[in-house]
Amino acid sequence: MLRINQIIKILGGMKAYAPYTYKSKTDKLVDKIHGRLVRFGIFIIALLALSIALYKFNSCFKTDTVVDVIFGLYFIGMLI
């Protein structure tokens, strides 16, 4: 029983090996860039879906739809 208590005490004082919890500056930067690219991709897909819907339903305003999509891409790029 004494030996078991000694082993439990030793194991209780050890820190868990988890290298994934300690991120370097490069890993943090890569994660930040990856997150921004994912958000940008989602916004691009949403804008393209919106532009396709507007392009089909507004046959008389096709030029305005294209201009709105270009401005939308520009402003979303500025936000991200």
C-alpha cells in the first residue's frame, strides 16, 4: 500500500505531456491567417450565391448586380 501511495504521489506531481497546448508565435500567426482566410472564403461564397440569385431575379438590373458584388467583395476584404 505504501508503494501505491508513493506512485500516486509521483504521478500526481507530474505535468501532462501536451505539446499541442503550447503554441509558438508562428503557430498562432498561422492559425490567425487560416481563420481569416476561412471567413473570407465563406463571405465570397455567400456573395456569389447572392449575386447569382440577384442576377436571375433582376434581369433589368444586371449591371447594378455586378457592381454591387464588386463593391461587396471590396468592403468585405477591408473588414477582414
